[in-house]
Amino acid sequence: MSAQLIDGNLLSQQLRADVAKRAAALTAQGKQPGLAVILVGDSPASQVYVRNKVKACQDNGLHSVLEKYEATMTEAELLARIDALNQDPKINGILVQLPLPAHIDSHKVIEAIAPEKDVDGFHVSNAGLLMTGQPLFRPCTPYGVMKMLESIDYPVRGANAVVVGASNIVGKPQAMLLLQAGATVTICNSKTRDLGHHTRQADILVVATGKRNIVTADMVKPGAVVIDVGMNRDDNGKLCGDVDFANAREVAGWITPVPGGVGPMTITMLLVNTIEAAERT
Ligand SMILES: Nc1nc(=O)c2c([nH]1)NC[C@@H]1CN(c3ccc(C(=O)N[C@@H](CCC(=O)O)C(=O)O)cc3)C=[N+]21
């Protein structure tokens, strides 16, 4: 028996139809939602991602501004741009593409974004609001994962959820959203001893490590939902996730592909957060 795929492109298409409707309603009131994306430096991967984000805005009736800067931009210059965007009434969401060059303190930059425009949900104030159950913005990737679980009507309440990876942008907020939805949550990290011991208990397994094949079929509970947040390249340069997809899909009940899984959902939830920001104005 082979797992059912959770198609992130298809679900995105459905959710983006609602985004476009809400964007049009706001535009009719003279409040077209606007997103500013800042890219410092020119890593090829970041170029692709930011272009996809800007295109998704255009396709769904949001206004977007892409600001590209040389890798030599100073931290002070970046902070000045953020300050200007914080004041700009046409801009409802500000996204600073990570990672930033090493000479820029990314914590300081994120903390400079007005929390009500922090559509990534990375500001400490938004992290605190999420942790205490009063989220303003849910970080896009974990939010997209929750929508994927909703799309298959998965009973998250009471389920064992295991999150592999404890980053501030995926693992930690993912664990928090699953906890708030009633799951029993285990967070594993790069020091976890016997990772398979934990993952084999998972009814819901979310993998976000950036390590190809860190989860193999023998580490998956039969029938589990396997959500692959990884973005890697295989030996042929093809995009792949963190899960050994070809084998794990024979054990799982549901599984997300890479590409076409979590990636497009991340962009969709960025649009949703930008709409919500605009609706609050
Ligand atoms: N401040 C900030 N916010 C982010 O949300 C953020 C970031 N920085 N830095 C980089 C990561 C990465 N990320 C992706 C989003 C969509 C795809 C995506 O759409 N992937 C397609 C494939 C795209 C391709 O072909 O390369 C897919 O999985 O099907 C991938 C990666 C957002 N990030």
C-alpha cells in the first residue's frame, strides 16, 4: 500500500483563490494589500524564492515591492530601509529574506520590523504571542503544514506529533501550533540519540532539518502523516526533501512531496498573512 500524497500545489491553488477574493475586496476599499520583500546579496536560491513570492503577489492581486541590495550593504542601511517601510501606508507586510550576510545581525533586523507588518511571524513579540496562544501572525511554513493536516481532516487532538528540527523559523513554531491543536509533541534536534525511537511513535512526523535522507522508511510508523519541510539537492541536482520519499511512501499513510509540497504552501501562507495584516488596517 502506498501513501496518499498531500499536494501542496493543489491546496495552494484552492487557498489562493480565497486570497485573491479578499485582495480584490480590500482593493475596492482603496486598501490594496502590499508586501515588501528585501533581498541582500545574490544567492541563486534566494533569487528564485523571492521571485516566486513576488509573482504569487502579482497573480493574486497584491501589490509587491522587491528591494535588492548588494551583499556589502551595511546593517545601518538595512535598518533605515525597514524604518521607511514601517512608515509606508502602502506596505502591510515586510519580509527580509534569510539568511542575511554574516556582517548583519539578523535578530536586530527582525526586531526592527513593526510587529504588525511582520508577516513571517519572526519578531520576538510575535513569537511570544504565538507561544502564549494569542498569535498575530503564524510563521508561514508551520501555518502551511497545519493547513495540510486540515485538508486531510486529520484528527490532531490527542495524536503523537514528532518535529525533527528545532529552528526558530520552523521547528519551534511548528511544535507550538501542534501543541495548541491538542497534539502530544516531541521536538528532536541534531543531538537526539536514537532518532528512530522517537519518529516511530509519530502519528504526525514533521521533518525540517535540511539533511537529505535523515528520515528513512524504517523510522516511519505505518500509516503516519509524513510532512517533509526539507529542501535539498540530490546527486543529480534534483530538488529533494529530508525524507527518503521513495521508500517512506510505502509505509506512511500520507506524505508530502518535494517539490510541490510544503514549499508552495509557505508562499500561500505569506499571502494569507499579508491579507490579514491589510484587513487589520
Ligand atoms: N524571511 C524569510 N521567509 C521565508 O519564508 C524564507 C526565507 N526567509 N528564506 C528562505 C526560505 C525558503 N523558503 C521557500 C519558500 C518556497 C519554496 C518553494 O516554493 N519551493 C518549491 C520549489 C521551488 C524551486 O523550484 O526551487 C516547491 O517546493 O515546490 C521554497 C523555499 C522560504 N523561506
